[in-house]
Amino acid sequence: MKLSVDRERCCGAGMCALTAPEVFDQDGEDGRVLLRDPQPPHRHHAAAREAAAICPAAAITVIEARQT
């Protein structure tokens, strides 16, 4: 899994940081998302997917790794 965030699109709701604090944080100055780990370990994948799904600004993109 790879993650990317669009800070320009982020509205600073903070749902990502609450849902997956190991992966996302909020900038202390503008409240926008900070991506702590663009390739989180497997144990954080479910929380990262949930954070992307509930982001009100759709600012988080999840790219799933292809299985071979």
C-alpha cells in the first residue's frame, strides 16, 4: 500500500489523524493533513483505508500494491 495526500484539498477536519494516528497527523499551523508514513506497515492498512474513506475532502489517495 502507498498513500498520498493532497494538502491543498484538505479541509483540516482531522478525521484521518483520529482514525489512523500512526499514519496521519495534522499540521500545527494550518490544521491540514501531514502524511507520517506513505508506506505504512500492514497492521495500519485497515485504519489508513478507513481514514481515506471518511475524509470529507477526499484528500487521501490509497494505492493498493498488486499481488503477483
